[in-house]
Amino acid sequence: MTIKQVAELAGVSPAAVSRYMNGGPLSSEKKNRIRRAIEETGYRPNLTARTMRTGIMRQIGVIAPKINSDAVSRIMDGISTRLRESDFMPVLGCTGGDPEAELDYLENMQMTRVAGVIFMGRVLTPALHDALSGMQVPVVVTGQKFEGFPCVYHDDRYAMKELTALMLRRGRRDLLYISAPPEDPAAGLARWQGAEEAVSEAHSAGIDVRIRRVIADFSAESGRSSMEQILAEGTAPDGVLCATDAMALGAMAALLARAYDVPGEVSVAGVGDSWAGGVSQPPLTTVRLDHRLCGEVAAELLLSLIEGDREAGEKQIRLDHIIVRRDSL
């Protein structure tokens, strides 16, 4: 089976099939016809010949801080789905949160001639800024807003501000905030700033409310231990906000183990809309960040850069969020 035969079956030109395989611009109608022809024939391009001709692999490097994360898995799902439509294959590198590993992966992926890189950002250090600026292949950042680089991100600060305001409307006045490490600009810093902003506005409106902050490490166990520590001090809050669903589920488990009524005595909420929060008892109120969409949009943006779209290189795309109110609040 050749590209010419696929084109004849789809009723398009071989050039149109080539553009489809390379993620180029085509009408939806032509894309659908070509996709059906490829599915019917089982056509696969000769990737080795294409690599020898162009010098570039049909691969996209994806650099993630960890893989045992619901958010990362959803982002990867979105990336893989969009890349598959354009006949690209993702190649994953996991840094374990090590800044040196980030730099190593960027260098090694460029040396292996991937067509581009999707980088799940954490902290934009001077060394990372220099490495990203010096990349000879397109790079798109997800999860953080890195100034000067194309990126796809959520407004973590405003999301937590809305969630905190909802907690205050519930009548909660003694809040505990279980925070991710502050070194993380989005989950650690921006979300805490959003909670602070909501409390500050409440103070300005004459509402007497206090908020305490403890630092945890993203895990359910750290949420549980943080909550147990506060309860051991004999100062139980009436509202618990957590930077992630995992920490919120851990905190809620600690409260229930001490026979606190959730949400009668204490309201609990998190961020992430993980599957576990939907089946917990009570189900967890949370902020839904569409991580799968984040992956799809990041892949689309990167493919535009690969095609030479200069305007794509200046795009910083902020995605919306939704508060999912369940029985824990």
C-alpha cells in the first residue's frame, strides 16, 4: 500500500495525504476521508525513509516530573491522542522532580532529533531558562506559566480563590489550608495566594475569619498526618482546603477516624477532580482542571510550531476550571 493508493481511495491528492500525516492544515472533511482510508487499508508510512529524508524523527519528547500522578496521566492521554492523529509518537522522560534531570532530558531529546518537546514545568530556574531558550526544536510548557515561552496552563490562584470563597459562603470561619511545597509555583504558591486573597477580601467585608497553613508533599499520607497534627493540638478547624485531592482525601480520612462529621462539623475540599474523590465517602468537593484538554492543546500548539507557525510561539493559553461541589462541603 502506497500513499498514492491511499489518496485515490480518499479522493484527494497525495500531497493532501502527506499534509495529513505531517499534521498540516486540511479541511475537516478531507481529514475524515483520509482517516477512513487509512483505517480501511491499514496504511503505515515508511518512518525510516522519512527520517533519513528529513533528519527528524516522528517523535515528540515529553518531560514530566513524575508518572504516578493523576494529572500527569491525563495530560499524557491528551498529548498521545492528539499526536496519534498526526502520526507522531510521544517519548516520555520522568525527572523525579530533579532540576538536573530536566536539563539532561532536554539536551538528550534534542540530540536524538525529536521533532519537538512538551515540558511539564515546575520551577523556571535561570539554568532551565537558558536551556529552553537554547533549544533548536520547538518546546511547549504545560502546567506553569513560563514568561517568554509558549505554554498551556490553568489559573491556579483564581481557582483556589473561588473554592475558598465557596467555603466562606458555607459559613466556615476557622480554616486550615494544607499546602503543597511552596517551591512549586502553581500548586504550592499560586493556590495558597488564592486562598489568602479570598480571606483578605472577607476581612475587608467585615467577616471575622482566620486561616492557618501547613505544608505537605502532595500525597494522601501527608494530608492525613498534617490533619492529625492539627487535631492533636486540640484546635480543629471547621473548614479544610487542600492544594490537591490526594491531600484532601488524607485529611478527610483523619477527620473521620476521629469521628468528626464531614461536612456537618468540618468541610473539606481539594483540587484535581481525581476519580478517588468521586467515590470517597462523602464524595469530595473539588476543582476540576481539565488536564486531558491541557495535553491536547499543548500538542496542538507544538504541532503548529513544528509547521512553522511563528505566532504559535507567542501563545500562552490559560484554560478554564470548574468547581465540582459534592457532599464534603
